[in-house]
Amino acid sequence: MILPTSTFAPGASPRIDTAEGVAVHLDHLIAMVPQLLPMRERVGAVLPRVNPKGFAGMAKVICGQQLSVQSAAAIWGRFSLLPGALEPDSYMLLDEETVRGAGFSRGKFLAVRTIAEAVRAGELNFAEVDALPAEEAIKALVALKGIGPWTAEVYLLFCAAHPDIFPAGDLALLKAAHHGLGLDERPTIKEMIGMAENWSPHRSAAALLFWRYFAILRDKEGILL
């Protein structure tokens, strides 16, 4: 099936850091892909999830790697209170023992240190990366040690409010696609990437819709996905 082309002009796509911005993208997304309308009707309002931009935002994403939401929030609460933890220059003054005392692993301590060093050396400019097209922005971030595709995508989606990111490796999104789109089986990551490409430049709104759909089925209706 040939999908309608988005009416957004290059560079005109709004960020998804407001409810209005998310709604604009969802309206265009549903016009392109009517199959997603039942999911949108099921979930109601889809709200943005906004975190700090730049170094502090990336540190928060790294903090949450492979942790439950509750555990990540507790560790981040302790880490963010460390003097200087949220600025690259002052983070470099913190020793490993102090950062690990807040709950970071050695790997996460070093990953954030790599980001701080890159910012200080002028090798990483978050404002410039945040403004790049999705694939270019992801490529720029994963070039840094300790930053994989999931971390790059989650940073761009929740910190930079990038409008065209879909973390296809996220299990909740895969499960939501399986159930919400009526697929015979859960899609592979490769298949999910292919599907999501058809939703550009509104992939972030699709991701927020799918996460909301997954949460409702899991938590409110007790459906085991």
C-alpha cells in the first residue's frame, strides 16, 4: 500500500516537547497510516516526556541503562545531588568512588566521563547534534564510547525532543506493535525499523503512542503481552 506523504516541509517539523507538538505529529501520522487510529483512540491523550538537554540529559539516560524506572530514578536522585555532577567541567573533578557511591557502575561512570571529555574538547556539541536529521544525530552519538543505539535514540527522543526517532529495539514498542497492529507474531528489530521508516518524519510520536498503548494494556487491563 502506498502511504500519503507528510505535508511537513524540511526543517518545519515541531519538536515533541509539548502536548500540542505531539498532537500535531500524531494527526499527520494517522493521516499517513490510518491503521494506527484504533491505537490512538484506545489510549486517549499522548503526552511528551521531557528531560534535560545536553550533558545532564545524556548522563540521565546513561544512568537508566538496563535498570527499572524505579531504580534509575533513585540512583539519579542521588547522583544529581553530587556537587558539579551535571556539568562536564565539574564532573571531571568527581572521582570514581564518589560517583559509584551514588549507584553508578564503573562502566556508567566512565561513559559519562567520555561524554564530558568530548564536550570539553569540542568534539561533541549537543545543540548541533540535536538539530541533525535522525540518522545523522544517532551516528554522531554512537561514535562515542559507551553510547549505543538505544542510548542515543532515547536521548534524542526524551532530552532533545527530536520529532523523528523510533527506538526499534525497545521491547515494549515491539510488543505494542505486535498487539496493536494485529501482527501474527512480534516483529524483529529489523522488521520494526522497516515499518517505522514509513512513519518518518513522525516516528517519535509513533513511539510515544506505542509506549502509551503498551502501558494501558499491561497496567490497566491486565493483558499479558
